[in-house]
Amino acid sequence: QTSFFNSALGKNISFVRPAYFIISGFIGIPNIKFYYVFLFFVYVVSVLGNTAVMAVIYLDHNLRAPKYIMVFNLAFVDLFGSSALVPKLLDIFLFDHRYIPYNDCLTFLFFCYTCLSMQTLNLVGLCYDRLIAIIFPLHYHLKVTHRFMFSLIASFWVFVIFVVLIAVGLLTRLSFCKSVLINSYFCDHGQIFRLACNDRSPSFAISMSLPVLLLWFPLMFILFSYLYIAYALSKVATVKERVKAFKTCTAHLSLVAIYFIPILITFTMSSKIHPNGRIINLSLTSVFPPMLNPIIYVLQTQEIKESVKKMFKIRK
């Protein structure tokens, strides 16, 4: 085990760090700049939508339930994540600044991975809220308190930042003496450590652990929670009550589908997907959920819908 981490933690070792990395982006697609213009419009809608959701939750005192603390955090992460990724993408590809300094690249990686990981954990938090609301309705206000929600969100942030910092820290223990070309649309962890020419086993280990901790475990929790909810609802007397209870989950289920389905397709078929297809799939996965989340929450959450109507003084 000591030898395993020698290259990562060893002292008096000099590392060959490049002055910059080069982001390859799409290969051989004409007029690809239109795709980046499209991403810019998606980003603008995302910024407006998430800012609006955060403003509505902040201004409306009726939206003070613990659940909305998690919804506010989701909107904040979506806004922060889109702003970390899209402006930099436009700078790299629209303005042809493909050479990214070493430190800037690792910083870019840190913010992108932190926000993508926080999105999955926010979905876990919202799932837990629905689980308790449906399975233990009488104990909901005792179990899901403001203090609990703030503690849960804080623990998510600390956990994600800690894990991503380890991944970035291990990259700084690598030497790059051959290529500095990253075959992706951003400073992608997997693509960077594979370029190293010294022992990269610690970075390989963390690259295997990250998807398990931040993708598969959250997805398993969400799936088992909904199976349990479905089982519990099947015991409820009337179909009307089942439908009413399940309707409260539709917004969350939509978010889960939008976020996880493209990622699952990319991961399960990665060997068969052309690099360009992989970049399109992953870039859309990074920018589409932040745009759609506020729209879904406004359309499918009655309280937010009512609040927006009140603010615009629209009466039925």
C-alpha cells in the first residue's frame, strides 16, 4: 500500500509540469461554432431561470419549508456550475483560446466536477424529502427540519469539495513529458491523468472511485427510495390517494431522468460512441439540466407556481 501512494505522496521527487494543456474539442466538424452559440443561449436561459427561482424562494415567505432550502441550493449549484463551464467553453472554442495554463486547467476541473457532483447529491436530498413526506407523513415536520436541511447541504458541500480536492491534488503529483492534448471539451480528469508518464495508479484509483461515490451510490439511493415509495403507495386504499402522493414526486423524477439518462448512455456505450458524440452528450448533460430544472420546478410545483402568479399579479 505504501508503494501504491509513493508517487502521490513521495518527497524529494521533481514533477514535470507543462506550462499549459491544449483542449481538443470537436474534431473535423464544419460550422461547429453554431453549436457554441446554441450553448450560450441555453446558458442565458439557465441563468435567468435559476436566478428567478432563487429570487422567488427568497422573497416569498410562504416558501419557507425545509424542502425549498434544497431547491434553492439546487438552483444555486446550477447557476454556479453553468457559469463555471459555459463562459470558459465559449472563450476556448469561439475565441480559439485552446491553450490553458496548467493551474487554470486544474481550477477549471475543480469547479466543474464540484458542481456536477453537487447536482447528484441535491437530487438525493430532494429524494429523501419525498421519501419521508410519503412514508412518514406524520413525522415529516419532526424529521425534515430547517436545521436538518442546512446540515445535510453543508455535509454534501464538504464531502464533494474534499473528494474533488483529493483528485486534483493527485494530478499535481503527475509528470507530463509527452502529449498535453486533452481529448475533451474541458479539463477532464480522466483525460488528464492518462497523459502522465510516471506512476498514475493513485489517480486511476480515484477515477474509479469518483463515479461510484458521486454517481452510482446516489442513483441507487434514488431508485431504491422510489421502489419503496411505490410499494408503500400500493398499500394505500384508494387510487386517488396514490395519484395525489405520486404527483408530488413528478418534478423530482423529471430532474433525475434529465440528469442521469444521458450520463448512463455515455458511460455504458463509451467504447462505441465517437469522441465527438461523447463531447456533445456530456456537454449537453452539463448545460441542459441547469436550464430545465427551474422550468420543471415552476411548472410542476404548485406552491412555486402560485408564488410566481402572485408576483406577476396574475389571477385565475
